[in-house]
Amino acid sequence: MSSENIINLFWQFGLAGILGFLIGLEREMRNEQSVTLGIRDFVLFALLGALSGYFGSLYQNPWLIIGGLAALLTLIMSSFWAARDHGSGITTETAAVITFSLGVLIMHDASEIAIALSIVTLTVLLPKQQIKRFRASIKMHELRAAVLFLTITFIVLPVLPTQSLDNYLGFTVATVTELDADQRLVQMKVLPEREVEAGELLDLMNEHHEKLGQAEVSKVDGNEVLAVLKEKPVEGLKAGVMARQPLGIAFLEIMLSALKPYKIWLIVVLVSFISFIGYVLINSIGSRAGTGLTGLIGGLVSSTVTSMSFARRSKESPEASGMFAMAVILASSVMFPRLVLEIAFVNQDLMKNIMVPLGIMGLTGFLLAYYHFRKTRDMVSEGVAVRFDNPFSLKSAINFALVFATILMVTRLATSYLGSEWLPIVAIVSGLTDADAIAFSLSNLEHAGLVSLDWASFNLVLGALSNTFMKLLLIFSLGHRNLFKQLLLSFLTIGIVGLVTMFLYYDLVF
């Protein structure tokens, strides 16, 4: 055996011993009656796993690893049976099996995975009391909602159509039998009980309903058809591809071309996940959160709901309108960086193009919130009870998906029939309902090449401003007049700064 191999073996066995030592140290330091295995035991477990892995590789016999595991399980079961009167769980015993497995992984050149798993194991073992408190704070309906949402996300999402729904309109009338790529000629065979006429345009689709091209029928001879491709053949266009007659309803085709179920639901997952982070934080902190922190974190979940909560509270305590104004401004300002983060996941170019205007508006909002904080810092800051629906609920997800799909269709129709110059009206009206939905809709338009990057960015920022002033309208309707007066100048300042930045920053030639 070479010296390099010997050094490598020493390193592997040493690493196994170190990982076993750390897990054993945590178990022994806990000093609970139920913990019967300590540092030396876990070091030996890791070395036993390493030896099993080494001999299994040396003799090309995986049964040696299984034999080592069987020996370990026998020891653990004996220890657990001897300590059965303690009424303990099997956390330590499970950690022992994992420690054995870490040794096996290390000997199979998976040291990085072994180290990562040991860190995860220690992370789970250490915060026992925190996990218990978290478990006590979780309500059953929240757990059911999370399980349902995760099921729909990880089971339903992968099977959702990735193509736009207009690709499913129409009737399959023929199949491609032969393709001449150089001459762009396509021979097809008409399906029984279907008819094709000369001059007709047929869409060529694969089995996934992806459009591969379009062909114009030049000759029909019984059930044999000769057609000419309108464009150069793309990869995947071959014999067996379906030829489909479009439905011919332009309005419906344009509207459905904006809807890709997989992408819509993926964005629903993204928005819900970001909101869920705020939901967990606000529920974890609870009544300990001051007014400002409640507004800041609440803005991650829903700046609109947060603003409405403070508006109602202002009628009960009008003397605290200054503090409530600070919280509403914080909640509204968080929306700007949140939009940048969301768009970063789907459109990097658009994200870079909206960072400056949204960043300036967000910074302006935070400075104004600090101004209100300075004015009211001598007052007692108590958190307002803001109630949110669980963002991981099926109802919330479907509602957002419906709003998002509607705005997608409206923006696509407006662009197709009225021209992109009408997008500001769509952005303003849609922004009143949901800033996230109009932002992703404009990203979709820019991706499709229907609008320029600057024009999509301009209207996205305009939609965010529209949503901001919608909150001011809610404050006027639901809150005390003192709160509205406190916020009017601040919101106007954010709006003016935003508009000036937009017109200076973007090239509005479209």
C-alpha cells in the first residue's frame, strides 16, 4: 500500500472518529437519565462504520457493511431493552445508527456528505427545548394546510403543463409521415373522419403539446397531404409529429397564450414561501414585537393587511397615530425590496432594471419611518395584534393564482389589441389589487418579447406605486384622520421620488 493511501486512510478514520466524538459529546453533555450512550460509544460507532465500509470496499462485499450494522443494532437493542424502565425515546439510538452510517460514507469518498449530515444531526439534537416550544405553537389546522400545500407543490407541480394553454386548443387532423428539411416539405397522413383543405395552416405539435412550427397545406390527395413549412425546421420536428387545426378564435388564443400552469403555480409557491417566512416570524415574536417590528415583518406577509390592522387600531388610540404611521410606512416600504427578490427568481434582467427605482423608493420610505420614530420614540411601543391567514393554505394559494392568471390574461389582451402604450392603465388598475401579480405579469410579457425591458420595468414600478397609494386610501377609509394626515405627506413624498426616478432612469420609447 502506498504512503498516500495510508495517509488517506488515517484521514478517513480520523474524520469518522471526530464526527462520532462531536455527536457523543452532545449526547453526554445533555446529562439526561435516558441517555445511556456517551462519547466513547459514539466514537466506536463511527469507527465501526468506517471499518465496515473499508472491508466492504476491500473485499467487494457489501454484506460486510450490513453485518457491521446488524452488530450495532444488536448492541443498541440490548442497551435500549436494559434501559426500558426510563420511558425514554430512541433519539440517542437513532443518532448511533446515523453515526455508524457517517463512517461508511467517509470510507466511500463521501466525506462532504458525511460532514453535512453530522451538522444536520447536531442541529436537530441541540435545540430540544426550542423544538418543543415550536411544536406547542403549531396549530393542527396550520399543519394540515402546510401538508396539503406541500403535497400539491411537490406532487401536482411536476405534472402541470409547461406549455401555454393555447397549445391545447384545436383538433389533431393528421400526422407527419416524412420530412424534407432542405426543401421544407412535409408529408402528412390525414386521420380518419378529418378533413384538410389546400391553403390551410396547421400547427405541428409534439406529444407534450409543444409547438414545433407551422405548415401551409399545398396539396391534398385523398388522405395524403403535402405542406410547406413556414419557418426553418426546429429540433424535434420529425415523423410522427401531430398536425393540428387551430380553433380559429383569436381572442381566446391570445388570452390563453399567457397562461402556463406550471409557471403560474411555481410563482404561487415562491410568493407564498416568502410570505410564510414573515408569517412564522410574526407568530414567533408575537406580542413581544414592538410597533415598528410588527410593521416591518408584517410587510413580508402582506403590507395591505398590516396597514388595515394599524388603521383600525388608530381609531381606538388616535394619540398613537405617529407610531402607527411609522409601522404602515415600514410595511409599505418592505414591499419594494420584496418585489426585487421575487423577480430575481424569474427574470434576472428585469430584476437588475428595477433595483434602482424600487431601491430609492424603499430607502425613502425607511428614512420617513425613521423620522416618525424620532418623533414618537418616547412613547411606549407595543405590538399590534395583526392576524394573517396561513400563506401555505390552499385557499390563499388558489386566490393568488386566480388573481395572477386574470392579470396575465388582461395584460396580454391589452398589449395585443390596444398596444403596449396602454400598459400604464393596466398596471395602475392591477396594482390596486396585487403588486406581486402585475409584477410577474410584466415579467412574462418581457420574456415573451412583447414589450421592451425599460417599458416593462417602468410599468412594474408604476404598479408598485399604485399599490402603495391603495394603502393610503384604506387608511382614509378605515383609520383615524390623524393617521391619514401623518401618512399623506410621507406617501406623496415616496410617490414623487418614485415618479421622478422612473422618468429619469428609463428610456420610455416603446
